[in-house]
Amino acid sequence: MIRWIIFILIFGIIDFYAFQAFKTIFRSKAVSVVYILISLLVIGNFIYQISSSGRGGLNTKMNLAIGFFLTLYIPKIAIMIVMFGEDILRVPQAAFRYFTEGSVTNGSYMPSRRVFVSKLALGIAAIPFASFLYGMYRGRYNFKVLKYTLHFEDLPDAFDGYKITQISDLHIGSFDNKEKVEYAIDLINEQASDTILFTGDMVNNRADEMKPWMSSFSKLKAKDGMFSILGNHDYGDYVDWDSGDLKQKNLNELEAIQKDIGFDLLRNESRFIEKNGQRIAIVGVENWGKGFKQKGDLKKASKTVDSNDFKILMSHDPSHWEYQVIDDEYHYHLTLSGHTHGMQFGIEIPGWIKWSPVKWRYKYWAGIYERKNQLINVNRGFGVLAYPGRVGIWPEITVIELKRGSKPA
């Protein structure tokens, strides 16, 4: 109850200031009524979806409720900041009038709000409003193929030029447009990579989210096969199950689904890809994340791998690389992760700026990083979670070409 009171109080203040801006500009009761009705509808639907979700976790209806809520209230926060800034000037003026017994304006010592300030507030708010709408209806399907060429001096000769496609964080239960998802699947196949590696979070919560999409993802093909690992959402931890047996059954179903699609699911295991008498190791750990499930066992996953093997590690959460992998006695040449989604919001202009609020939570959150002569790629994710869109951080298909030799100067 206290949580809801605080929630209503905070958003009541936000709505108060946003309403002041609309009222100052439009001065129409009809506009005021429409504003109030839309606000009540959006926040009412948000509260209803959250409270009625019960034990089912995130779904498309809840995602849309969250999306419209953010689309309406992030701009309102921008309005509130501008309008509150105006009040910082208005309140001292009102106090001065009161104590000097100056004239009263409109029955109040408080100066009237300026139309210019309200227009400025709405103009600023229009930017996130339009961005969040675009992110929901176009941004989440704005798939980008990002290509990297990575050099390793000890890469086996047979794998010089070897191509890997990495996908991550499908969160397939958040999609509702089969045609656009299949376009992305075709885009993956067009890369004609030697192998496809999927780095976790196939579903939001339940294995059956994937069943309507199995025929689509079964079209994925790679010459040397496809490998996958589990992400934190794949275990069903964010749903209340009637029993532990049902939760385990759900995980078993997801494992069977991945097999039927064509993925070799690695649960603290390794596989080898061999060419011309040489090999590279594909090491797959279960989820290990700072503040999340920690089932990943690097030693167990690598028990059949020699220290001098060329190793590609699949680990869903990049915090695993930061806290355990970098300083491990084994040298993991390349780690592939996901998890962060780049927060699905940020600004990226290649060669100039790469920023997202998620950087305050994850040191390694998107793209290629290097530490101690080891590399990691953090994939920005294929799907969406909670907010059903992307703004500035687009859904990603990564293509990595391995090259033998030192990095060009």
C-alpha cells in the first residue's frame, strides 16, 4: 500500500506540472479534459497490467502498457523539470510581493506562468515522445548487421577467415510481427557464416513462447552447426510456478525446443570445430551474472579443453567476463555475451559517441572490448524486454571474422 501511495504521489506531481504547461498554452477545457482522460487511461492500463499479470511474467500486453506509460511519462518528466525551473523564479517573486504588500495578480501573489516557458517545455518533451513512439513501431525491427574483423596471433591457420554470426537475447515472447522477424532470420542466413552462436535469453519466461516461432527459426543454417547457451530469463525464475517440477519441466521443454530448431545447447560444456587437423574450442557456460543467477562453471565447461587450444567462450552476462574470465588461468581468446540490450536506449554515432544509461550498471555493455589480450563482444540483443521498442540502440546481428596475425596498426 505504501508503495502505491508513493507511486501516485510522484506521478501526481509530474502530471500537475505537465498539466500546467498544457493549460497555459491551450486555455481550453476540452484540451484539459482530453489530457486528463489520456493520462488516466495510460496510467490505469499500466497499473492494471502490472497488478493482473499475476504469476505469468512479462507478455506483449504488459510490454505495450509499459511502452505507452514510458512514452507519455518520460516527456512529462522533461516538462516538469522546465516548469519547476520556472517556479524557482516565481516563488521568490511571490514571496517578495507578499512581504512588501505589493499588488496581487489574478487573485494571487504568484506571477502568471509564461507561455514561452510552457511552449519550451512541450517542445523539449516532443523529442522523447516522438523517439519512444518511433522506437515501439519501427525501432525494434531496425535490425543492424555489425561486422568485426578480429586478429589473433595464435589462431590456427585452418581458421584464418573463419566467420561467426552471433545473436543474443531473442526474448521471443515480446514479438508480434512474424514477417519482420523472418526478415531478420533471412538476414542472418545471408551472412553465410561458418557457425551461428546464440548467447542466451531465448524467451522471456516460458518455453511455450517459442513454439509459434519454431518453424521460422528452424530456417537458420550454418555449415559447422549452431551452438547456444542459457540466459537468466531462460530458467523461468521470473514466474511463480506451482511446483519445482513444473519449473524444471519448462526448462526441459526449452532445451528440447532448441535442439529441434538445430542448436546444440551447451550447459557448462565444450565442443570442438575441426578443420584440416586443427581445432578451435567452443565453450558454453550457464548464466553467471553479478546480481543474477550464477550457475556458470568455467572449470567444468572447459574440462576437455587444453590450455593451448584457441577458445571462444559463450557467456550470457558480460559481468562474468569482468569478474571471473579475464583473470582465469586459461586464456579465453574471445568471449561472446549479451544481456544488457544496451538498455534499448541510447545514442550511438560510430567514431564519435557511444552512450547509454546502462553504462552506469555494466562496464562492458555493447561492442568490442579488450583486456589482457582477451576480447569480448557484447551483443546489443535481437529482441526487446519490458519497453517494446528501441531508441538509438538498434537490434543487432553480429558477424565476426577471425584472422590470424597481429592487429593492423
